[in-house]
Amino acid sequence: MNDDELLRRELRGAREELVRKRARQSDDLPASESHLPLMPERDEAFLRLALMSVEDLETHIDRLERDLADLKDGIDRPDSELE
């Protein structure tokens, strides 16, 4: 799997997690951000997203979108210039 596909999968997972957290907040349920909720529909590769706060998820999504845009524009990873 290439970098583009990995970023897209993680972005999708982060957006889904953000929707879950916002829905929980609107339901006025007690916050359980320090515990990993049991939800089988989560992608196991991105379970760490469940531990992020809403603010952290929003920041992470912004970074992923920026990384995807950089890939699309041909901007490569900074460490690849050193090779």
C-alpha cells in the first residue's frame, strides 16, 4: 500500500472517530476519552484515534489533509531529500 492510500485510510478513520465523539458529546454522555470504548467497527490499525480528544482529532485531520495535498502536489517527505 502506498503513502497516499495509507493517509486516506487514516484520514477516513480520524473523521469517523470525530463523528463518534461529537455524537457522544451531543448525547450528554459522560466523557470517557481516557478509556478505549469497545466498538467493533473501528479499524484496528487506527485504534489510537479513539484515545484522542475532539481537539486532537481536528488537528490530526488538518495534518492528514495537508499531507495528502503535499503528496498530490509532488512535495515529498523532508527526510527523502537527505537520501
